Amino acid sequence: MKNNAPKILIVEDEPSFIEALQIGLVREGFEVDIAVDGIKAIERFEQYKPDLVILDVMLPKLSGIDVCREIRSHSRVPIVMVTAKGEEIDTVVGLEIGADDYITKPYRLRELVARMRSLLRRSNWTEDSEAQKEGVRVEEGEISIDLDKHEVQIRNEYVEMPLKEFELLVLLLENADRVLTRDVLIDRIWGFDYVGDTKTLDVHIKRLRSKVEVDPKNPKLIHTVRGVGYRFLRQVK
Ligand code: CA
């Protein structure tokens, strides 16, 4: 049984990112170790035995792609690839060789942490933890979501929600008060290679509003940011 903080290996060569990540993740309750190039990443991985790896793609000595491939040859540890804008090709390769998720610089720490927690949940790190006993919940105003049981309560009533709507609501709530662009929403819910009709997003938002809003025709929670995307408005108590 693991009671200690999840161990995170940060593989990053830019000092400003290293510092911000280290401070931010420790504050979020993670234990952190750092490797500043691809060779050190593999060394630290073997010694530190992290629960999750944050892996920059562009690294000295050995690329993040090669590091990912090496780790995957013998471990299923969750890996989040970090790419810079314009490195989409590396992103695709990264997912093909077994990275679990990716995030593009610049990103918000809060978004990274949300993805990390989701991956750690999936990899059963929380199996025996306090969090699991209590159920991992996302709460905002009159909405309460149990992530493990996939249960949504709105104004104290259980509401049925198909998977994509559920994921969309969780994403909006986890980023309350932040504008999520259409691209980000489609990318996170339907996948970065989604080529379907972009109206799918609007249809799902409409369905969500019909369940979440007191008056769906006059939405107060899920706000449309014209030409950009959507934002879940945090309710001031
Ligand atoms: Ca880099």
C-alpha cells in the first residue's frame, strides 16, 4: 500500500520551466525529481522509479521520443509528453510510441496537474489512498461529480450523462472561469486527430446545458465566448 506522495520525474532542459514545475508540483503535493537531458532521464527513471513522467520532446543528448521508447520497452508508467508549438509531428509520434497524453507549451500548471491526476487515477495509483476511499470528486457550485463512479449530481439530483458529455463537463469544471477554445475542447474530448464535424461540440454543449442550466435558453453556467470557445463560470457564493 502506497501512502506517500506520487513521485514525478520531470524531464526538461529549460531552467525557467524546471523551476516553475518543481515549485508548482511540490505545492500540489507531488514528490519531484528532475533530469535535464535524455540520458539522465533514463538513469533517473531507473533509480527514482517515478509514478509518472513529464517528458519534454526537445532535449539534449537523447530526444524525448527516444526516452519514451526506451521507458516503454519495459514500463507502463504514465508519460505526459511536452511539446512546443509547431511540434505536432513529434506529438503524433509520441502517442504512437506509447505516451499517454501530451501538452503544448505554454500551458497552465492547473491543466497539467488535472491531466496528471487523471493518468495517475487510471494507473491505479490511488487504489489504496485516502482519495479513493472518499471518491475523487470535482465540485463546483451546485454540481458535484464522482469521477470514479461516473456519477453526476446537479442540485442534489443524480443526472444521467453519456461519456462524452461527462468528460466535457469535467473538463469545463476543472478549468472553471477559464476560456477553453474549441480546438482544445475537441482535442481533449474527441482526440487530437478528430476530423469529424465541429458542430459535434456545439451539440454536446447544448445537451449539457439542458441538464446543467436552470434555464437552458438563458445559460448562466456554460458561457459561449463568441468565435473562441466556452467557459464554465464559477459561481460566487
Ligand atoms: Ca526542451
